[in-house]
Amino acid sequence: MALCAFYAVWGLLLEVAIAFGPVPRITWEHKEVQLIHFNESKVSNYSTLLLSEDKNILYVGAREVIFALNAVNIAEKQHELHWKVTEDKRTKCAIKGKSEQTECRNYVRVLQQLNDTFLYVCGTNAFQPTCDYLNLISFELGGKNEDGKGRCPFDPAQSYTSVMVDEELYSGTSYNFLGSEPIISRHSHQSPLRTEYAIPWLNEPNFVFADVIRADPNSTDGEDDKIYFFFTEVSVEYEFVGKLMIPRIARVCKRDQGGLRTLQKKWTSFLKARLICTIPDKNLIFNVINDVFILKSPTLKEPVIYGVFTPQLNNVGLSAVCAYNLSTVEEVFSKGKYMQSATVEQSHTKWVRYNGEIPNPRPGACINNEARASNYMSSLNLPDKTLQFVKDHPLMDDSVTPMGDRPRLVKRDVKYTQIVVDRVRALNGSIYDVMFIGTDRGALHKAISYENGMHIIEETQLFPNFEPVQTLLLSSKTGRRYLFAGSNSGVVQSPVAFCDKYTTCVDCVLARDPYCAWKPLEASCIDIFKEGEMERNWIQNIGGDASSCSDKVRENPLQHTFKHGSTAELKCSQKSNLAQVVWKFKDDVLRVESPKYRLLEKALLIFNLSEGDSGVYQCLSEEKVKNKKFSQVLAKHVLELKKMQHTTVGPAATAAPTEGNSDVPKVSAVSTEGSTAHISTTHMVPVTTVRILTKPIGPVLTSVASNTELFNSIPDAVPEKTMFLKSNDNFLLMFLFLFFFILFLCLLSYNCYKGYLPGQCLKFRSVMLLGKKKTKSDFSDCEQSVKETLVEQGSVSHQSGEQPKPAHDTGYETEPDCGNSQLQAGDSQASREAKDKPFDVKCELKYADSDVEGD
Ligand SMILES: *[C@@H]1O[C@H](CO)[C@@H](O)[C@H](O)[C@H]1NC(C)=O
Ligand SMILES: *[C@@H]1O[C@H](CO)[C@@H](O)[C@H](O)[C@H]1NC(C)=O
Ligand SMILES: *[C@@H]1O[C@H](CO)[C@@H](O)[C@H](O)[C@H]1NC(C)=O
Ligand SMILES: *[C@@H]1O[C@H](CO)[C@@H](O)[C@H](O)[C@H]1NC(C)=O
Ligand SMILES: *[C@@H]1O[C@H](CO)[C@@H](O)[C@H](O)[C@H]1NC(C)=O
Ligand SMILES: *[C@@H]1O[C@H](CO)[C@@H](O)[C@H](O)[C@H]1NC(C)=O
Ligand SMILES: *[C@@H]1O[C@H](CO)[C@@H](O)[C@H](O)[C@H]1NC(C)=O
């Protein structure tokens, strides 16, 4: 039985490991690629970025400073403006209990282009949010000091988002000092609007993004432009032990004027729906949205919304990218069902699908030609019935499902924080959406997804100190594509591709990077968007088929002579994480498992060299793409025996201890044919390290080193492992740990079951047995009634440690009886777990439950 459970867990983990982790093909360490940095001493929190594409300027909002940088080279500062909090305000802020050194400062949070000459800027200003106009010619503030309430958070740690549409600012933030009143508002002199302060409208939201989607100018229905907001909020519609988070998309119409009596100065077009990002067959639900990018381009039929998600309880470190097409979103808002709040006795509310009559005009719809034809020229004309309905029913029952009904990308051991997407036309005309995704460890993943797979082209370490990427922008001007990333310590500018890092055609093509192609004439990998015009003979294949490459085998083998019994180090470095290094000796694959060899990350060590080892060594990299294997020679070395009298070894080497290292060559007798070397049989053999560089520079370097020196040098030869390689190591440890843990649990349960263990365990045992007696049907309807499995299985047991909520209310057709008492709820929980995982149970937990029973 123990074995059974072990296999079950093992299988599960294995599946997770295989299914969720396209490995980035290349990992660029921070120093390996050329990035441009901007940071200034004493300035921190570079978290607000605004790109002006036509002026080629990147505006940066940091703590108490606004910079204007050259967007072609951000190291070039053009302007800077200090925007400090007055001493008086800082003191007052500190009196209110905030930190004078950190919180009571001015964090620039809104940076939006108002018109050609002005930026609209807001800062937290020591918990007194203030907005102003930044003159771009003089780079000075207008000194208007408008009250920024509702446009900018009070607390720099609070979430916010904003977008400027036709000189009106739309923002999502909080409205008060405590941050307890969330608001989505429009700042406008003609018609300022805001959300109703009510839980059904916004329930502890965490705003991540807002953007406008313009109506199709060619359409004849006279639709309005719409502003979309993205946030995670606490669910009102699902019952759950703790706070259940739900990712949302909300939208308002640009021409909304509010209502005349009902919803005066409030949105009449505010509707929100749930965004779905799940892997249904794995029971994985990503219910926290971290960032959104809306891919819009004139050539695009319709915009595509990309979102990055993580699960609420993210102990495994999973992230996903889901994409939604706009028509699906619009369908939900314009045709979907609404949700209805129903009050049950004791002021407990529930949300169920509303199946009653819907007033006309449709609540929450923008004013279009159809509405105008019925004489509703603006939202001010809308009938009270419609307005009252939308006030009470801002939540849609239908959800927005992702394209293809599954994520575009799923990755484990990483938390994605930011995303931008570039739509790229590859050489053969196919279109690819290249996703650039920032992580909470300062890295950037560049990924593409296609019909039957996903591929992470590369991983770049943007920030040396592994801090989270807080803002990510893409400049996709033709011929000048860059990424800008902001963090607490600085801003980084990166090109979208590092094509010139690939030195062979096979490497260039296997990168499967839509930006890169091989130019045979120049024998170089080029960025196709930097070239004047495309040529027919360039080689690119996003499918990874490199068979049209004809790389010349480098015919410059590295010559090397060696002494008997010495050790050679043959260098060969391989960048691709998807490739395998294979060594060949005289055209046969070398069995590197033999103790004679040791394969290092970037080299091969050959110990105890003798006559038979002379010959040609080839280092090949083999990479498999879609069942096709491509191999290329990375390095060629020729070893040759040195015909020279060997000097006797010094006493130090004689005494050199082996220290239990089995790899240390020990020679007892040397009797090779025609050998000229003179080696005493009792002596330890001096080890010769031969460092052969991959680039043939001058004569071969030979050096004699003692045993100890060599083994000291080995760790040097091992390069820094990449992040995910480390995590692979952790995996092994985890497996071992899990194995023993499960074994321990099994023994414990067995002994417990047999009654060998006294006290607490007997109680635990009685619960287990009791739970098993219960029939499953008691709560199977209950399970079905919870509209879907809300969180991964692991988190259920995690959450159950908390005090359960009061019993479910009954009497709703959508919600069958789940048992009315806390006691039963606890019971079902226990027995369900007992059934699902017979061994992975916590003694204390069950003990607590059995206590409840005893009461
Ligand atoms: C830009 O906006 C400011 C503030 O509303 C206004 O004073 C100025 O005239 C505008 N400039 C242009 C060129 O529209
Ligand atoms: C500002 O940056 C510092 C580190 O430089 C960080 O500790 C702090 O949390 C940041 N504050 C905000 C509000 O982002
Ligand atoms: C609108 O129609 C014009 C002319 O028919 C066309 O050139 C343009 O591409 C259309 N725009 C869109 C967004 O469909
Ligand atoms: C949008 O997505 C839905 C669901 O995946 C799909 O049925 C529909 O064809 C898509 N529409 C477009 C225009 O791609
Ligand atoms: C700050 O900028 C310098 C170069 O100007 C760069 O070397 C350093 O890594 C940057 N620091 C951060 C934290 O980005
Ligand atoms: C371009 O190449 C990719 C990968 O090989 C292939 O899937 C796609 O069909 C090609 N597109 C065209 C238009 O030939
Ligand atoms: C070294 O090589 C010789 C023959 O080439 C062999 O006899 C000897 O056992 C080897 N020594 C070790 C320690 O492997």
C-alpha cells in the first residue's frame, strides 16, 4: 500500500514536472548580453514608465523624481524634475502613523500624455495624492496641485492603474487614506464619473491594468469606444472557507454621462465578468491576474488580450499566460446573463444567475445607433428601470473563456509579473505573437506559442539583483524595437532579440526566434527587422527544422601534446539548454561514464592519458526538435603523445593524498609500447592540466599542476548553473525527501491503524475509521453544487486548517443542500481527505476535528 501511494505521488509530480515547464532554450546571464541601464544614486522605485514613440522619449516616474530619457539609449538623460513633499506634509503624515523615511514621500504613480505639450502626473505626496501638469518644453510642473483623490492611491503600496483617453483620465485605485474604498473613475471637467461604493461593484480589488479599445470606425452600428479595467477581487459569488480571489475584466463606455436621478455621476455602463484561465484536465485554476497587455494593431482583425496569471496559493510557483479575443469579451457583456444577489435570512447574500426579465435598453450597454433610434441619445435619458438594474447587477454570470480554452503558456518555478506582446511576421509570412514576460526575479522570458506547443526562446537576466520586474514596455517602431523594464532600483533597456549571439546557421535556426535569420553570404545571424530589405536566401524556420543549413565543419582542430599519465581538459561550451553534448573519439561516441573521463559543464577531462588516447576528439551538440535531431560540431581537439623524457616527480606530488577521490588516477605500472616516459611505479603520477581554448589562439597552452591544484581548478571550470538547472537539482532532493516522508507517514498510519500508538493517535484513528464509514453520496451533490473546483486539491487541505465559515444557507435551486451544521461540514472534509489521500494527512488536523466532534 505504501508503494502504491508512493507511486501515485511520484507519478503526479513527474507529470507536473513534464507538463509544466518548457525550458528556456538559452539563458543569458546578466553580464552576457548588452543591456542599457539607467539609475541614479539616492533615487529609487522607478516603477512608472511612459513611452512617447513619436518623440522617442521614455518618461520615468520614480520616488520624488521624474526623468525624460532618450528612448534609443536610456543612459542619456534629457531632463529631470524633482517633485518633493514639503517638510510640513511629511511631518503630518508621520503623525498619522506612517513611516517618514519611506511612505511619507512622493511616489509618482500617474504619468500620462495629455497633449503634445503636457503630461498629466500624479504622486502619492505623503498620503495626500496630488496631480499636476508637466510642461514638456520647460520640463516644469504647472503648480496647479490638483487633489489627486481617486486618481492616485494614498499609499504607495496600494494597487493602481490609469489610462488617458482623449484628454480624460480613467483610473482604478482607492479613494481614501485607509485604502478601503476602491474606485474606478473618470477625471473630466465635463462629466466626472465614478463607481458606486458597494461590494457588488468592487470588492477589495487589486488593479493591474486599464486600456481603451476603440470602436471599429467602419462599423455602422455606432458603437462607443470602451475602456477596459483588469483586476483581481474577492469573490462574492462563490462560497469558500477563506477569501477566494477572482480575476475580472470590467468595462465602461467612453460617452457615458451617468444617470439623471439614479446613478447620478456614476457609471451607467459598468459591467464586469470573470476571466477564466484554467487547465481543466489538471484541475489547475489560475485565479490571480498580475498583468495584462492588449495587442492592438491596424493590421489586426481584432485586438487580443493577453494576461499573466498565478494561482492564489502558489506554493509550487506556477504561472500561466492566457489570451482572449475581443469578440468573446464583447459577447459576454452584450449578450451574457447577469448575476443576481439574493438576500437570505440573517443578511447573508448569495449570487445566482438572474433568469428574469431584462429591461430595455439593455442595462450596461453603450449608447449606439439602435438606442439612439429609440430616442435614448445619452445615458442621461436612460429609464430608471434600466439604471436600477445595472446598479444592482454589475456582475455577469457568463465568464470570458480564453482562446483555445487553455493557456498559451504554463511555466513552473517562476512567478510572472508583467507582459508585453509583439506581433511579428516571420520570413515565410506566418504571424507569431512573441510574448515577453517579466518575472519576480528580474528575468525576462521570451516565448512563442503555436498550434501544438510552446517554446521559450530565451531567458534574460535584466536586473543583476534579481528584483521583480514592475513595469514592462515595448517600443515596436519599425527597425527600432526595444523593451524597457522598470524596477525598484532602476530601468533597463533591452533589444528584443540577440541574433548576433548565434554563430552558426544551425544555432540561428534552432533558436526558432522570429526576429532572427541566417544570412549565408555573411555567415551571420541577423535581426531581420534591422535590415533594409529581406532577401530570399535567408534561412529561418520557426518549426526548428535546420536541415537547410550547410554549416562548414570548422577544420581547425586544436592540436595538443600530452605526457603519459597526465590529465587533459578539452573545452567545449554549449549554450542551448535543450541540447546534449556528445563527445566523439575517432568517430565513435565516447563513453563518458567511464571513470577515465569526467564531463564538466564546459569541458571534458581525460585522466591517465596514454598512447591509446591520442587521436581526434570532437564535441558535438545534439538538439532534438520535433523528432528531428540536429547535431553540430562545437569543437575539435587532437591529442598527441609527447615524445620526451619525463622528469621525476617532486615529493609533494608523491605525498599527495587521494582524499577518497576515485577519479584521481593512480598508476601502478606503465608499460605502454614504445613509451618513452619514465615513471616510477611507486610514485603518484603528476597530473597535467591542459587547457585548450575553443578559440585557437596561438600555440597550445600546457601546464603542469599537482593533483591538488587540478582538483581545485575543477570547480572553477564548472560554470554558474542557470536558475532552472538549480531547481532540477532541488527536484531530486524533493523526490528523496518525499519518498522518506511518505514512508514515514505510512509506518505511522500503519502503526496507528494497528493501535500500537497510544493517545492522540487513537483519536486520529477513530476519525479515520469513522470517516470511512460515511457514504460518499452525502456530499457528492455538494461538490457538484460548487460551480467548479475552485482551487487545486492541495490548497483545500491547506485551507481546512482555518476556522470554517458558518454553515451554508439552503433553499436555492442552484445550491443543493450541503449539510447544515458545522459538524457535518468538518466531517465531510475529513472523510473526503481520508478517501483521496490515505497517507498524506496531518495528525494535528484530524485531532482538531475530532475535538469538535467531542463537543
Ligand atoms: C494641452 O492641455 C493643456 C491643459 O489642459 C492646455 O492648457 C493646452 O492648451 C493644451 N495644448 C494643446 C496644444 O492642446
Ligand atoms: C521602493 O524601493 C525600495 C527598495 O529600493 C523597496 O524596499 C520599497 O518597497 C519600494 N516601495 C514601493 C512603494 O514600491
Ligand atoms: C475601413 O474602411 C476603409 C475603406 O473602406 C479601409 O481602407 C480601412 O482599412 C477600414 N478600416 C478598418 C479598421 O477596417
Ligand atoms: C475568438 O475565440 C473564440 C473561442 O476560442 C472562437 O470561437 C472565435 O472563433 C474567436 N474569434 C476570432 C475572430 O478569432
Ligand atoms: C545601475 O547602472 C549601472 C550602469 O550605469 C549598472 O552597471 C548597474 O547594474 C545598475 N544597477 C541596477 C540595479 O540596475
Ligand atoms: C512557416 O513556417 C512554419 C514553421 O515551419 C509553418 O508552420 C508555417 O506553416 C509556415 N507558413 C507559411 C505561410 O508557409
Ligand atoms: C592508466 O593507464 C594504464 C594503461 O594505459 C593502466 O594500466 C592503468 O591501470 C591506468 N591507471 C588508472 C589509475 O586508471
